[in-house]
Amino acid sequence: RKEVEQDPGPFNVPEGATVAFNCTYSNSASQSFFWYRQDCRKEPKLLMSVYSSGNEDGRFTAQLNRASQYISLLIRDSKLSDSATYLCGLSGGSNYKLTFGKGTLLTVNP
Amino acid sequence: DAGITQSPRHKVTETGTPVTLRCHQTENHRYMYWYRQDPGHGLRLIHYSYGVKDTDKGEVSDGYSVSRSKTEDFLLTLESATSSQTSVYFCAISEAGIDAEAFFGQGTRLTVV
């Protein structure tokens, strides 16, 4: 089983829609969780870390469920500029191995 | 932007030749990672380093070796390049500690012909 499984997508949504992404992970010892955004032909950049209590940054909300071993990202009121690939990542272990899901492509349409 | 530089940015090489990609950082971060990214596969970890001369394998390490002789440089070597190693390679760095953000280089586009 892969360490990180992510919704394959792609997601095509109209402006203003709410969209959710999910990732499941297999290693219960994972310690840190992230959502990264990657624009076409660019490097990934951190969107937000995911904390146990859940966290929000404007239109973006991230959740962590350790019992079920998944993380989620909710985007409200989607904008055209949200079009990108979203990658979930996690790290853990004594050497902070950092692994990612396959990414989900989001296209927001006018 | 974090001080991380990959070189070369683009390379075309022939099957069977050795290739070395360089990742250089000016942030003094302890952790460095090499990934490859291919359509349908996302970012796959090749090797990573948790300190000078301390490295470990990722999920797709076959055909690759790495070296880290000083904090700022992490080298990825393809001993004998194959067409299946045509990909975009990303280096990333991270400070120690839980929730530490990873910063990525701009990527190296490698084509093996």
C-alpha cells in the first residue's frame, strides 16, 4: 500500500463552488501534514500545514483525522486563480522522510 | 524565496551516460530531498538526506545514487541513464522539526534519448 493515497481528480468546478480534497495515509507514526499547491510547470509551494485541531486560512480549511488516517482540504468560493494541482504531503520518523500524494488537478471555470 | 538552486535546469543526455544533478542551498537546512515528477505519478521520493553523509532511500531509488559531503550540496547521480529516467527532478530542503515547511527548487528537466 502506498504511503499516501490522494483523490485522483481532475476536478472541474465553476467559480464560487466549494471543493474538497482528501488524502489517506498508511503510516500511523506520521507526524506532520501539509497541503502544497503546484502551478503548471512550476515547483510546489506550501499552501498550509495541517494541525490536529484543524486550521483555516481565509477560504481554505484543512483537517486532520488521525483515527481514520486522512487529511482534507476544503476550498470555499473558488476563484479562477485557485486552478492548480494540490498535493498532500506528510513527514515522520526520526529522519523526517517527506512523501507526497499524486496530486489532484483543480480547474476553476468562469 | 528560499535559497535553493538546482543545476542544470535542462539537460538532454544519451542512454548509458552518467548524469549528475546538483542541488545547492544557502539556508543551512538539515534535510534535503530529491524527487522525480511524472504524469500520473505525482512527486516520488528518490533519496533524501538528514545530515552530512547521512542519506536514505525513497520509494524509487533504483538506478540513482546520492552524495552529501557538505550541508549546502546534495548531488543526485544517474550512473547509467535510461529512457525511463526522463523526468522532471525536484530538490527540496527543510529545517529540522515537526511542521517544518519544505522549499523546492525550480526543477531540472532531464531527457534521456
